[in-house]
Amino acid sequence: MAATAWWRPPLAKEDAMSPVPQPLTEQCAALLQLPPGTQRRKEATSLGRHAADSTHSIDDLVTVMLSAATSTWTSRTPTRDETPTAVHARAADLLDTTADILNAATTGFHDHIRRQLADHDDQRTEFVNDLLTGRADPGHLAERAHRYGIRLSGTHVVTVAASTSFTDNIVRDIDAALASRYGSGNTLTTLRDGHLVCISTGGLRGLPAELAHHLLTHLSAGTWQIGVGRPHPGINGIATSLQEARNTLDLAGKLGFAAPVLHAADLLVFPVLLRDREAITDLVTTVLGPLQQARGGAQPCLDTLTVLFDNQGNYTATARQMHLSVRAVTYRLDRIHALTGYHPSEPTQRFTLHTAVLGARLLGWPTEEPTN
């Protein structure tokens, strides 16, 4: 894939030492001769828009305008009967005129840039939406992909970052940073449905970690999470990888996974569990159903098992995390054993119990009654 970084209008000069084209100089000089009023500001605004649409930078515009003001001043020799007060008044009038023209011209310049950026962002967003859904006409999509340097037949990975704090400026900064790190032809980043979505060439090493680094720069730790899809070829592969990344974030929410970066390839067992909903529902109700008879209901027992498995069966770590004594944790596990017949310390029972706990979290049990 060869995607460009966030597009910017051609603001930089081709050569810092090259002379500014004569037409701009003439236009600036002509504006200084116009009387003050709406027409002068209108023409100055138009000059700024045309400068933005060419190879001129804002520095060019200001430099030429000041140069034209200097030439206007030096081209008139004071007469003998012109008093110092009159000279000062003429200078003040020229400065006011120059400032008024520059204000209108720079306003026109920036307005034109904003419109160009808005138009480009709209086109880019529309293209990315079509690319990620995989429903657009392949021929037309291929024509548009060429503009962004994307090779649709290649293999891509979609990475999705979820946060409530994303803004267009943050996404632009991250897109530029990723393009600088991996090359502008290898990443395409945009804001979609409130999520940061990055399409990258398959095989880029360390991109999720690099993205996490930039998210930490812009946002607080713990306010975002990244889901990474698997690499897939072709147009449909991009949509598939996107869905995997989104499902990964959804599973993380249901299972309470707080890791900042999660890979779909590491969570393949969970879609398998959900694929046979009848079987996982039967497992949950059969193995964990008796916990509803415990004092306080099933939730405290389920929480204890969740923390225990998260800590690889370590009673001390579990007690510390739950702000309980080891004795209290032991009592709860013995009570779970008495009600269900399963104990996490028994190797033959641990896998069944752990799978049931994960299934309960996926199904939202016991808050939601599981249905087949």
C-alpha cells in the first residue's frame, strides 16, 4: 500500500532564494493605490485566495506586500513645502493601508486553505468509508485508490483505537507521525465513527506500539485502547481486518481486559466460544448456575474466580487485588466448590471452570439471563 499522509496545499516556496513572480508584486502595488473601502478589501481578499491556490506561501504574500509599500514610499520624494507633520501623516496612512490590505489578504489566504482542507477531508473520509465497507464498485474504488497510492491487491492490517477524546487535529498529528515513521506510502489514518482507524501495509513491525506511543503523547493513559485485526489480502480483506479489530475491542469490554493493545489473533478462542452460543450457555448455567444460591448471589463468587484466573491462580495476589485476606479468598473458593462441585486448584476442573467464567463474562451472566 502507498497512502499519503494528511494532504496539505502547496504552501512552501520552490526555492527560498528565487524571486517572487512579478504579477503578485504588481497586484500588491495596485492595491495600495486603491481608495479605502469595501472594493479594496474585496480585491485584497481575492488576492489572498489566488496566492493560496498557487505556489506562494503566506510569507511570500506578506513579504511582497511590505516590499510594495516600501517602493510606494520611496517612489515619492517629499516636496520642499511638505512639513514633517504631513510626512508623518502620509507614512501613517500608508501603514494603515498596508495593514488593512494584509489583513484582508491573509484572511482570504487562510479561508481558501481551510476550504481546500475541508474538501479534501470530505473526499478522503468518503474514500476510507467505501474502502472499509468493501461495498463500493471495485473499478471506481481502484481509480480513487490510485490517488492515495493504495494497492488494493496487497495485504493490509486495520488497527482501531477507541477513545472518547479524539479530535480531527489529534488524528492528523498521529497520521503525520506514522507516515514519517513508516513512510507516507504505508499508512492511512482517519477518524471514523469516533474511532481512530489506521490501514497499514501488512507486515509493518511495531505499528501498534508506535500508535500507542503517540496516543500517550496526546491522551491520558487508560483513556484509550487499541484493537489490531489480522492481515488479509484484497479489498474485502480490509473490511475483514476492520471487523476483527472492532470485535477485539468489544471482547475487551465484555471480558474486562485492560491491556492497552490487544490483537485479534490472541483472542481467537472467544469467537469460537460465542459461535456455539447454545453450548456456552449450557456450560455457564450448568457449572455456575448453583452459585446463585450463595449469600449475595453469584456475582461475588464470579468476581473472585475472575481475579484468581487473571492472577494465574495465586491466592495472595487475588486477596491483595480484592482487598481481602487470603483466608477470605480460600473460604470463597471452598464455598464455590461446595455449590458447584468444581475447584480451581483441581487440574482436571480448572479448565472447565475457567471456560465457564469467560463464557459468563461474554454473555453478561448473571446480570443478563443467557438464552440459546
